[in-house]
Amino acid sequence: VLTYDGIVEHDAAIMDGRSRAAGAATGTTRIRNPITLARRVMENSPHVFLRSPGADQFATGQQLEQVPNEWFVTPERRRQWEEFRGRQGISSFDVDLKYGTVGAVALDQVGNVAAATSTGGLTGKRWGRIGDTPVIGAGTFADNRSCAVSATGSGEFFIRAGVAHEICARIRHGREAPQAAADAVMADVAALGGSGGVIVVTPAGEGVYSFNTPGMYRGMANPNGRSVAIYGDD
Ligand code: ASP
């Protein structure tokens, strides 16, 4: 999605549930694969969270592929941005502007979970706004003792509810099954006024979704096959 000024600024994070090692970057404008940058932050720096321009500078040192900012722009996102700039009173949180997050959670054969999320944030974001995506524990979290979570939605509310960590904490403290934990935390987000959803996987192999928007583009692959869906009743 495009910022208020009409460019693309990425947020991204990755987390390894084995060690709770994590890496994140915000405000990058020319790194082709922001999650690869987040992974380099995790593996090749002593830090967890870098912001640009320093994050872009670090990426350059890591020899990550760079592209011009326009490379990220699609005609539909440009159209949404024009609608946003042209219409009074439209909010960045309007779900018709479709959130742009891509998230993944994964489980390996021996019970390690991981999560990664990247996004351009909200259409029309400005003033250096940072969403939940790169905030460890808000939009992205993984812990082998509980689960891995990746979130999409109105990030401000996900930060305030500490969504990803809260879902894992509820599971870890034995309070709830994964679906119940995800639903309870999404209900909390809704109560604050937020909208969006989460994908969750546990070390035991349970994969669940929860969202309070009409739809959430999602897919799952496991030993039994693959599935994709958009709307709540798909
Ligand atoms: N959660 C993201 C943010 O607030 C937006 C999204 O889901 O696309 O930055």
C-alpha cells in the first residue's frame, strides 16, 4: 500500500520459536524482500529492531537485493491511494482499502515453530507511523512453548492488545486451546475498535485462524493437503 506521500514503506519481522530469536525492520523503501532483511537483523546483527534509514544501510551492507520504490507499486494500490487522497473523511482503517500484510507461520517435523510478517502498513500512513507487523509480540511472535502467530489488520489496536504474544501466553499458561485463545484475543481487539485477523500454528500441529473482517486471504498446507479461502464461511 502507499503512504500519504505516495511511496511504499515496508515493515517486516521474523521470529524463531526455538530460541525466541527475532529480527525486524521498519520504514524500508528499496529492499526487495523485507523479511530477508528481518532475518539478517536476527542472524547477523546484535539487535532485534532496526529503522530506516539505518535499516536500509544495514541491508546494503548485507548485499540484499534493492529495487526502485516504484517497483512495489501496483495499479490497484495506486488507485486506492488516489481514492484515499481524494475523499474527505476516509480512514486508513477502512477495510475497503484492504490491508496489505503477508504473514506466514510454520512448523517443522520436530516441533519448532516460526512466524514472519511483512507489510506496507496502512494506505495513507504518515509521520513515520509504524504498525504492529514489525513489533515483536504484536503482529509477529513465535515460541516453541506455545505457538507462532502472524497478524493482519488495524495495527494500532494489535499493538495495544499485544495480540501475538497474548495468544501465545494464553496457550502457554494452559488457559485455552489455540482456537479459543485466538478468538478471545481477536474479540478483545474488536472491543477496542480494531479489525483484522491472525494465523496460528502450535508445536503439536494445530493450525487455526481467527478474524473479525468479512474475509481474510489465507491458505494452509499440511500432510493432508492444501486449502485456500477468503471469506469467513469458505
Ligand atoms: N497490520 C498492518 C499495519 O497496521 C496492516 C496490514 O495488516 O496490512 O501496519
